[in-house]
Amino acid sequence: MSPTTSAEVFAHAQSVIPGGVNSPVRAFGAVGGTPLFVASASGAHVTDVDGRTYVDLVGSWGPALLGHAHPQVVAAVQEAAARGLSFGAPTTTEVDLVEAVRYRVPAAESIRLVSTGTEATMTALRLARAFTGRDLVVKFAGCYHGHVDALLAQAGSGVATLGLPDSAGVSAATAAETIVVPYNDLDALETVFVAHGDRIAAVVTEAAPANMGVVPPLPGYNAELRRITLEHGALLIQDEVLTGFRVGYSGWWGLEGLREGWAPDLFTFGKVIGGGLPVAAVGGRRDVMAQLAPSGPVYQAGTLSGNPVATAAGLTTLQLADAGVYATVDAASARLRASVSAALAAEGVPHAVQYAGNLFSIMFGPDAATEGARDYASVLATESFRYAPFFHALLEGGVYAPPSPYEAWFVSAAHDDDALSAIEAALPAAARAAAQA
């Protein structure tokens, strides 16, 4: 195609792609302006088709734990591609990737690879309903589990970004099988189980929500979800599509469940386990997973599931993501959180920088500053109008932050002192823009 600037490409894309993008948040609807069309990326940086290079804090929305285009991951992909792009038959690499995931998360006794987080969560719900013989599912307001029909009620991520109530095209019958409960509110969940306990197949939760901005679970919250579901014979599905192998070696479960001695019945994984290519997974108790065809009656299939090129990228990423990588990412996140907060404080902008592991986001407003945001309602009550000018000032300063106030910020092992210093240099102007909003 002939257009050569982001503005020209976007104008053309809008004539052939709904909204001009293939995933809604990319359209800059929450911040305004023209989305970047990226031409290349390396390490901690992305370069757009206009030739401008930015320090990247999007990280492909999570997968770029090692940084973009890590040489060893690229080499593994090239070698795999040379052997063939897809076979429609099993390969040893997919088995190796499953073993790597099981080693890190032994509670995932059996694992099925799929292509997207949405597909993983959809499969987990089907498994839960088949295993329990029940129909209802409980989710939490503001948690996003992909664009599964039953889970788009009060979802975060792009649904929150675009201000959509839920989604058109979801039938009333489907919506009626989902019960939405405020996050971090155990009393509300207990009340739901008193009323509907014998009909609830599963509770699904983000391990540490990061799709309404980062809203960490209160201490002991996830353990209580485990207790309540066990008492009522429902399954607990822990969505680690975003947190899995991003916030630590064994994901969020490694920071809580592994240490505390509990595990959910099912996990969903994605993003990091594909190393930037489409790989996701559902895994968990062997007896539940055995319900999947061909060993059981729950049908699930995918032509590209376990794709040899994608699994090579994911396996290499996990092999390289050692303790040193997580220490580097954690330190970079801590430094940047402190720098963001200091810049906003210097301009008198009330705020909270909320974090879960190395994931973080900014909540603007006096209520957030004093009380934090602990559920979806309190997130929506923040001064999110300050984010757009903050974002564009960062962009002008050569920093590409997430183009939505309801998304997490991502750093990588490639965010060295130079990259972090460049972000810090752009923060004062961004803080002033937020203050003037």
C-alpha cells in the first residue's frame, strides 16, 4: 500500500477494517489522536512508520517480557519456520512447552494449548459446566477474560476503555447465566452463593486484575475464593493470561497459592507463554482436564493449537526468563513507579500508582490518592480525564504508554538505565499536562 505515515495508513485502514484496527484499544479512542502504526521494535523501543522511535511501555500488552525481538527468540522462530509453518499434527515442541509450564506451575497437572486467552477462558467455562453439571458462572466487575459472550458483562480492558455497557450480540439467555459481583467484596460473593450455590459451576477471576487498571486483590482474597468455592462444590478458575510468567516465575499463583498451600481448579495462561506469538493454554486438575476430547466428552479443537513456530517462541521465552530476568523487571517497575509518583506529586496531582508485582497503572483523583481503587466502581470514579493529556505529553517526549487509563503498564528486561532515564525525562511535562486537565 502507498500510505507512509501513521495518519495516512489509519485513514486507509478505516476504509477496509472496522474502526481501522483489529483490536479496539489500539484505535486511541480513550486518548484521542492518531494511533501509531508500528514498523519495527527492538529491546525496549518501537519505531512507527513515520520513523519515530519511542520507549515502549505497552510491550505487546504483556508478551514482551524479555524485550522486543530478543535474538534467541527470533532465532528459535526462524529455525522452526524453516522446518514448516504448520502441520496439523502433534510436535515435540508443544509437549516441551507444556512441560515447561507444568514445571513452573505444578498445580496445572494437565494442560491443553490453544491460540488465544479468549479461547482458553471459553474452554475453561465449558469444562467447569460439564464437570459440575451446573450452568451459572460468577465473575467480578472490571475483570476481563477475553471476548467470551458470557464474560463481557461489566468487563474491563477495551470494554471499559470504550465506555461500552457490555456488548451487543450477547443473547439475554447467555447473559442470564453470568452473575457479576463487585471485586474484593467477599460478603457479596457469599450472598450470591447462599442464593444460588447449587447452580454455580465456577467463579472466574483475574489472579490480580489488570484490565481496569491494576487493582490488586486484598490480602487473603484469592485464598477465600478458594475456600468458598470448595464449600459449595464450584470450581475456581484463575485467569493468569496477563499475570502468568509476567509477575514472577510461577505467575501470581507463585506469589500466593504456592506459598499458602492452595490452588485453583483451572488456570488460563497466555501472552508470555507465546513469547509474542499466538499461544495460550488452559490447565489444572487432571480429573477436570480429562473431560476434554478425545479423552472425555467436552469438545475443543483448533487447527493452529500448538503451532510449531509459536510454541518455539514461547518455549524459548520461558527458558530465558530466569530469576535474573524477573529481578530486572521488578527493579525497573519499582523505579518507574516511584518516578511517576514523584513527578505527579511535584505538580500537585492527587493520584495513586497501584501495582501487582511488576504491573502498575495510575489512578488520578483525591479519592484514589487517599483510599486507592479497590473495585470497578472506584476505578470508574477516578479522574480518568487527566490520562489523555498525560499520555500525549509522554508520546511527545518519546514514550509510548498504554493508550488507555484502564490498562497496565509493562516494562521488560530490556528496559535498562538509558530507557528508564528517557521515560523519567518525559515525566515532568506529562505531569504538568495532567495537572492542567
